[in-house]
Amino acid sequence: MRKIVLIAVILMFGVQLQAQDKNARATIEVDGVCMMCKERIEKAAIKTKGVKSAVWNVETHMLALIYDERKTTLDTIHQRVADVGHDTEKITATEEAYNSVHACCKYRDEAVVDEH
């Protein structure tokens, strides 16, 4: 009986350790200027399969992520954010994607940046 309990405890501990390995944390730089940008960036990241948390800071331009490494990669997240019009430290958004953002979100325009 003791052996069965001991084996059960060891198995439960092993499963718990494996569950902790799947989540990775990362921070990436993403260009943007306002709360509309924040909403768009976070939404693009969180819609990526495997992303559990995405919080973008307007002042620092840093996107803090928690994601499942078994389901996605940082490169995929960079691409998803660029697809909605925001440059990341690795990928520049296409002109078409950039032009789709609201006029107040044109972070490449110095006049817009100065207004914020």
C-alpha cells in the first residue's frame, strides 16, 4: 500500500513539473503611440494560438508576453503584430498594414508622435 501511495505522489509531482515547463515569458518592442494602438497590439498578440497574456506599455513600447512554446513562437507573434500595422523589433509592418491603422496611430509620422 505504501508503494502505491509513493508511486502516486511521484507521478503527480512529475506531471506538475511538466505543466510548468510549457509557459514562456518574453518582452518585445512594438511601435505605437496611443491607447488604440495598445488595444490593437494586445488583441493581435492574444489572438495568436498559444498566447496566454499580452500587455503593451504605451510609454516603453514593450509588449510583455506569456505564451505556450509548444503552440507558437516569438517569430509568429512578431508577424501577427506586424500584420495589424505595428513594427516590432524584428519585423516591419507592410505599408498596406501600416496605412490601415487610424490616423492618430501613425507612429512613423513625427507630428503624430509629438501630439501624444
